Amino acid sequence: MKTIRLREGKERSLQRQHPWVFQGSVEKGRADAGETVRVESHSGEFLAWAAFSPDSTIRLRAWSFDEAERIDADFFRRRLAVAVAMRSRLGLRSNGVRLVHGEADGLPGLIVDRYEDILSVQFLATGVERWKAVIADALLAATGCTRLYERSDSSVRQLEGLDPVKGWLRGEGSTTVTLHEHDIRLTVDVEAGHKTGYYLDQRENRALFARLVRQLGCKSVLNCYSYTGGFSVSALAGGATEVVSVDSSGPALARASAHVELNGFNPAHHTTLDADVNATLRQMLKEGRQFDAIVLDPPKFAPTAAHADRASRAYKDINRLGLKLLKPGGLLLTFSCSGGIGADLFHKIVAGAGLDAGVDAYILQRLEASSDHPTTVNFPEGEYLKGLVLLKR
Ligand code: SAH
């Protein structure tokens, strides 16, 4: 077993059980990609067992802070059992569930989403890449699933010196399943869909939107960055009769239309717009359009804090336009999934947007990712999705 020694004073974050050690904290020691190493403080004290990542600025990702623990197949079985058991206690109303959420489940770099009988998995760091076969078998054993599709085609793998990989790792067959989420149904293709196939993190927010649309009697709804129309179908489920889905992806919009029919809603109540959201919002404002409810769920404008400035301006712009396009009393659900923009900053950006729009709004609720995408007290960086429910005054 190789040992990595940290610089003086750099032991604190591992002592607080934070799982990452950056490149600059390492004093000496090297290992192969994904190899398990013993991490010691400058004075030689045990700190953690970790996976070594020679090409990444995150040089070490901790597996365990317990010196007696062995990092072997059994270790992965135990961690996966805890993660799967936690989800079974959440009372989620869906056959699409995030079973493993990386660092939050003590498995840095591993994402596992279950869609009905398919596990869709991302191996995003060298440690889980090295243990891939063990993890795949343990996942099938822990869930009873027989099929596992690998979606390690995320760009973050480049930071780890890993190539993109995509395809069946265990089992085979159709990559499309029907997701039953609360009272709606959505088709998911684990091969072609975004991330592992879909945005399960917005599940509870989609259900909330359906409830609010009904409660507030919203009829006209603008769903911006609609992807395959999850919030649009939710709006129809809440009784909306004029729903517009805007996205720059034609295939995503085609699926949104198919989802309206799949759920038995009147196709005449839904239109799609293959266009840039920002340009669309400006155009609609010029035309004097107004909506009872608007959803703004853009892609990640700021992947890291370094992009925060430009991203802040982009978020402010769409929120300013969105607030203007709402009728008085209208409902806005606005989100950011940028890790580089914290909840406080996002709230400030939206407040600035309101000021610029000359609009005030009640904050009904603050939103986050659904509970199967947990954050832990030791790893606050895991928090990425934040949202606000606003009611225009
Ligand atoms: N709300 C969706 C997820 C949104 S993902 C859900 O609940 O399922 C972000 C979407 O934004 C993607 O579908 C992408 O195609 C779209 N997109 C990215 N940039 C865009 C732009 N400038 N204008 C319109 N759509 C855009």
C-alpha cells in the first residue's frame, strides 16, 4: 500500500471528514490512477484511505476515515447497501430514483440512477473507474436489476484523464423505459437522454408545480428550457390549458409533445417553440404576451465559481424578462443548477432582476434537489440545485 503525505496544516479538511484533497496539499507520494492509498498528515498520522488521481487537481478522494476499514469488494457492497436502503425510506412516488449520489453516499465520483429495471451509471473519477466491475456486480446484487447502462460520457471525466464511455455494462435490450412520477408518465432513454437519461432531481419540484398551478388556477404557462416537457406535463396535470414549451433542442420538444399525448392531455393545450429562450422572452415582451405561470430551468450557466460573474448576468437577464412577462399575481419557478452559484448568490441575482424589472414578488418557497440527491453536513459542495417559488405582487 502506497502512502501519500500531506503538507503541514493540510490535514484539517480530512480530519473534518471532507472527502477531497487538492493537488497543492500533497507533500510527497505517487500512485497509479485510482489506486487506493493511505493518506497521512505531515507528522505521519493516519487520515484516510483514498483513491489517487494523478491528473486531477482533486488529487485524492477519500473512501474511508477509519484506519481499520479495508477498501475491497465488501466495502463497496456495504456502502451501496446503505445508499440503497436510504432511498427505500424516502417514500418517493416514482420508479426513477437516484440510488447513489457520489460523495454524499461515501462513493466519490459514482452516480447511479434507477429507471424501472435499468441502472444508469456514471463513473466520474479514477477511483470508481478502477473498481467498476466490482461496483457493477454489487449494484445488480443490491437492487435485483439485471441491466446496467454506463453513461460515463460526461465532460468532467476529462479532468480525471479518463475517456468518455457509453454502452451496456451488464445486460442489454431496449434503452427506453416509462417513468411513472407522481401522477405523470415520461419516457426516458438512458442512451440518448441528458445526464443518466433524465432530470430526477426536479421530481418533487415538478409535482409541486402541478399543485400550485391547480391551487392558483393558472391557465397560461410558459416552460423555458423545457427539455422533454416535464414541467409542461405537470402544468397540464394542474389544469393549465395554454402551455408553451421553449427549448433549443428539436428532438427534446418532439418528446415533450409525445409526453402530452402519453398522459392523455389535449394536444391543442400545448405548443412547442424551438428557439433560444432569451430571444423568445424578449420577443414575447415586445408582443405584450403575459402568462399566469413561468418556469425557468436553464442549463448550468456556471460549472464552477470561476464562471460566476458571466453566469450571474445571464440568470439576472432571464429572471428580469420572466418577471415582466408574468401577470400580476403570477407564479414563477426559477432555478439554477450551477455548482458555482450558491443559494444566497442566486437569491441576490433574482432580487436584482426584480429591481430591474420594477417588480416585487413574494417568496413562497425555496427549493432544492429531491431528497434522493442528498447533501451531507461534511460535504456542502454537493449542493448544486437551488430554486425559488415567487408570486408576483
Ligand atoms: N426543465 C427540464 C430540464 C432542463 S435541462 C426538466 O425538468 O426536464 C436544460 C434544457 O435547456 C435542455 O433541454 C437544453 O436543450 C435547453 N437549452 C440550453 N440552452 C438553451 C437556450 N439558449 N435556449 C433554449 N433552450 C436551451
